[in-house]
Amino acid sequence: MNKDNEDKHNSKINTDDAWNRTFYGSPTIGGFVVIGIIIAFIIYNVFFK
């Protein structure tokens, strides 16, 4: 029984991490900000460089 709990714990996605929450559902505000900055940077480089 203890082995099952360890396996479940090790296979869980760390939901406190903003990156993981951005890519795997229920993103945090910080996750939106980071993705927004990356997208804005890419768009800026495509159109203005």
C-alpha cells in the first residue's frame, strides 16, 4: 500500500509550478504573464527586426 502512494506522489505534476500549470491546465496569473511576454517578444522580433 505504501508503494502505491509513493508511485502516485512521484507521478503527479507539480501544480505549484507556474510553468507546469500553464502547459497542463489551470494556469496561474504568473503563467499567463510569462507566456504573454514570450509571445510579445516573438511577435516584436518577427515584425520589427
